[in-house]
Amino acid sequence: MRGFVVHLVAAARPNLMKVAPLWWALKDQPWCRPRLVHTGQHRDAAMAGAIMAELGLPAPHVALGIAAGTHGETIGRTIEAYDRLLAADPPDLAVVVGDVHASLAAAIAARHRGIPLAHLEAGLRCFDRSMPEETNRLLIDHAADILWTTDAVADANLRREGIDPVRIERVGDVTIDTLEMMRGAIAAHPGPAGLGLVPHRYGVVTLHRPANVDRADTLAPLLAALADIARDLPLVFPVHPRTARRMAETGLALPPGVHGLPPLGYVAFLALVARSAVVITDSGGVQQEASHLGIACVTLRPATERPDTVTRGTNRLADAATLAAAVHAPRPAHPPHHDGQARLRVAAAIRRLAGAVSVPAGRAAVRAPRSAS
């Protein structure tokens, strides 16, 4: 038997943390042949290769080699490259994660080839259509056959948009699976050397969203707000390559008290977060990770696709003008919201799908019906 072939499609660094638990859950199953398909958005050591090794991921079975470009370039070239792969060697299921352009492109290619398509982290909405990621989420969800959600809010978002509930399955947050499975390594990591950081008396900053970093008139006030906070609370800022490029282009620099670092590995970054007093970010995944670890979070966006972190009080939304107040606001203590077992529920869902599909040896599988979930 050829086994049930599953493409795990990843493009950017955050995708790797989401596909890794699925790889762990599926790689030794005799009925399944998971294949890591890396589109190429992040492909240097800091943003891809070292992370894959750290998470126990194999070298990609297929590397499409599509570097990030404009929205249209990234989506168009990835559709073309992934479509060629699907035509030559179609899987039985394509799994896309998150909301990056390459996830949308892979979803479009799979949809047009009639390949059953699953979306992990379906139903997340911030209701800000100016964010490219929000458009990507909407389009992927309405293309997908199977929608794996994190919580009841995501379920309700999908039902409100008219998606058949039979296609929706709540599995939890697979990002937390990665954190829990790597928790021992995170606790053992010493953190960055030479900064003189005192545990729980410093903050961590991550910024990469175009709305925050692409324009000097937006980025400069944020850096000024960080400078004000850093007078009392040292800040550590692993600088995303996009942010570093924009700062170089505009002549902006990190202010005193803000310690710049290159991008960190997964374990090193979470070790830094776990010992911090507060995280200032514009990342969806970091909001969840900080909240799960019980670390106060401030999100530099007008809306978030992770509203549970705000309603539970672990996260606050802010802009440059309100950042300092949000950083110093008290936070209630809350127990973890996810159990770290999402990957097992996803693997069980794939196993059910595989059982409903005939997979003769040496032949492409009969395609599952669109309503399978």
C-alpha cells in the first residue's frame, strides 16, 4: 500500500511551529505518508533551516523555492509551482496552516485540482479587512473541505459565514502543542548572554507586520514609545528581517535601552518570553504563546484574530500612544486555555478520512467527497 499521502504545506517561520506537531503525530503511522512541502517564503537558517532542525522536522520532501515578493508575485508563483506538483504527484489530502500568502496559493491550487483541502487554524477573524492576512483567512476557509478550529469563537465565525457545520471540527491550538512538547528544552535554555537580564524584569518586543514597520511615519512613533518604556524596563528586540530592512532604508535605529538581537530559534525565543515581564508584539502566534505561559502581552494592532486572549485579560490592544499604559496595566491570572493535544485530534481526523478513501497500491487515491470532515 502506498499509504494515505498528506501534504503539510509550510511557507514562513510561524507555519513550521504549526506543521511540526502534525509531523510528529503522523510520521510513524503505517497508514500515512506525511510529506513536508516548503514553498520558500522563509528559507534562510535563522527563519527556516535551524527552526526545522530544532523542531525535529525533516528536510522538506519538496522545496518549491518561491521567495517572498509582492502579494501578487508570491501568490501567483506559488500557485503555479504547487499546481505542477499536484499534477505530477497528487496527495490524498493537502493541509495548509495559518494565513500567509503561500497558504492561500496552495489552497487555490488544491481546490482547482480537486485535491481534498484542510485548513488548520480555520475561523480566526480580526474583522480588519485592511490586513492581507484577514483576506487570506476568509478565502482559504471558503475553499477548504475541512476546517480545523481552535475554539468556539472560530466555530461561530465560520457558521455565521454560511459554512456547513459538517466541515468544521474543533481541535484546539496546535501552536500550544509545540510549546508543551518543547517545554523542557525551553526551561533548560539559558537565554541570551551578555545582556544582564533579570528574570521578569525585562520586556520582549517583536514587530514585523507591514502596517507597523513599512512606513517611517508609523514605525518611528512605535520606536519612540519603546524608548519611553525602556527608561524603566529594559527591552529585548529580536529584529525580524523585514523590520531590519525598513529601519535601514529609513535611517531609523533602536533607541537606548532596547537591545536588538538577530532572529532567535524557537527554543531561545520562548525561553526569553517565559522569563519576561511583558511581551510587546504584532504576531498572532506570540499572543497565544505568551498568554499560555502566563506572560502579560500587548498587541500593537487595532484588532486581533485571537480575541480570547483579550477577553481573558492576558492581552491588551494598543498603539504608539497607548502602549506605555497597556504595558503597565495589571493582568489577571488565568489557567492555560489549551491542552496541547490538538495534533492528536487532527491525526484522528485524518485517520478517519483515510479510512473512508480507497488507496490501491501504486495508484492515486480515490478522492474524498467535498463534505468529508
